[in-house]
Amino acid sequence: MRTVVAVFAHPDDETFICGGTLAKLAAAGCRVVLVCATRGEMGRRMGVPPTATRESIGEVRERELRAACEALGIARLSLLGLRDKTLEIQPPGRLREMVLRELALEQPEVVITFHERLGGHPDHCAIGLAATEAFAAYRETQPQARLYFVAWSHMVDQAETWGLRREQFVAVDVAGHLQAKLRAFRAHRTQSGLHADLWQSEKQALRRLGRTEYFIQAYPPFMREADGLL
């Protein structure tokens, strides 16, 4: 059985960005593991109508994350227990060592995380850098392992703007796994103020979900043209 480890910062990162891909990998028989650095307890969204308070938000978001993992077929969730919005100020090397322990435990063929500069949020960039450094150490003993950064569709046509090449992008067809992604999306009820159309009828919501998810191939660089991560 092949193993895929996704390393993200907050609950919902796994679903909103690449939930279709994780569900597809799980359905194909891969062991999919999620490493989540925080419980997202500093988030400002409480749901519409509210399903959490400032005091309960961390506990509520952890429950939501566990439900989303079940919907996506994720075999194991590892919560690192770090405080939300503090990842960029963690002691040097701490995050890297925490992620490296997870990689050593799971021995994945594929690691998915954020790009250290293109994550769009300080916590995303910090966990992406830590995961990238951990992967570099991990592949000394597992040279066949692959590293991918999550990406967004608009980045493909603007690759040079981001200091990338089009050949680095991998598009994954997730059309057959949108129902799983939608179930996971809706598990994150505190985020129901986002993308209101995805909280309408299932038929309407499924039409709105993108059928392709994108990744930047970080290692090995510029592999053959591919339609998947394995």
C-alpha cells in the first residue's frame, strides 16, 4: 500500500484546497495521512448561524476536521498541537523536526504541503517551509519520494510570475470524487460564511466545485507529463 502524507496548518486546508485529490488517492487504496499543525482556534468565522464561540472554537474545529477526514477517507490524523497563528515564530527547527518525525513514522511515497512563499498565509508558508526541509532530510533515505505543493488554477497561466515553469504543474482530475469533497467541505460548519453556493442544494453545490486540482511538482523536478501524483 502506498502512503501519502499531507502537511497543512489549519482545519479545512485539507478540504478546500485538495480534498478531491486526497479522496481520490484514498479511494485508489492509498493510505492517506493528514498532519495538521493547529486547531485553527484563532479563526474569526463561527458559522452562519454560529456553531461555536471564541471559547469553544478550537474544540469545534477539531471535531469538524475529524468528520472531514472521515468523509475524505483519510486513514490517520496527526494534530501537532501548536497554537494557531504562531507557526512563523516557532523556535528554529522545531516545526521541521515535528514533521520529520511524522515522515519517518509513515514512510510516504508522496508528501503534499504548501509552497514556502506562495501559501497565502504566514502559517501556510511556515508549515510549507518546515515540511520542505523535513522532506529534504527524509529523502536522504527515501530517494524515490515525491514532494508536491498545492496550487491554484490561475497560477498555471502565470507560472513565470511566481518564478515557476508550466512543466512543474500537475493537474489532477477529481470529478469522480466531488461528493466526498462536498461532504468534507460541509463538515467544516464554522466556515459556512464562505462560498454560500456550496451550502445550497447538493446538485447546485456539485456544479460549483472545481473538477481539477493543481499541484506544483517540487521533487523530483520536471518529471514526465502526468495526470496524478503517484
